[in-house]
Amino acid sequence: MRGLLILRFLDDKAVSRMDEASAIAELLAAHAEMERSTVALADARERRLAAARRLIELGHGTSWIAKQLGVSRQAVDGFLKYKDRRP
């Protein structure tokens, strides 16, 4: 009986280590994915800004751009002026 308790304790420790290793692996994978997503999102913001500025140069207003995006005019104003407001 004592041997079974020792084996059970060792099994619990091994499972705990596996759970910890699995959680660490998932943490690292999620962190790396977030870093890649952050870079991709920054790139998409820059492309959106450049495209919106081109449309304004072509004579379209923020209301027209907003309608194309399905957002408010204020949202377009916000991302067009974001860099101007940033310190």
C-alpha cells in the first residue's frame, strides 16, 4: 500500500510538471503570436492611413471614406489626425 502511495505522489508530480511545461509552451506561443500581430496591426494602420490620405487628395471627404469603411466620420478624423496628436 505504501508503494502505491509513493507511485501516486510521483505520478501527481509528473503530471504537474507536464501541466506546467504545457502552460509555459502555450504562454510563449501566445506571446510570440501577439508580437507578430502587433507588427501586422501597425502595418495595417499605416496602409489605411496612406490610402485614406490618397483618397482625400483625390477629392473625397472623411464622410465618404467613413461610408466606405462602415465607420463614423469621427473615426476617420481620429485615425487621420492620430499622429498629429501623438507626442
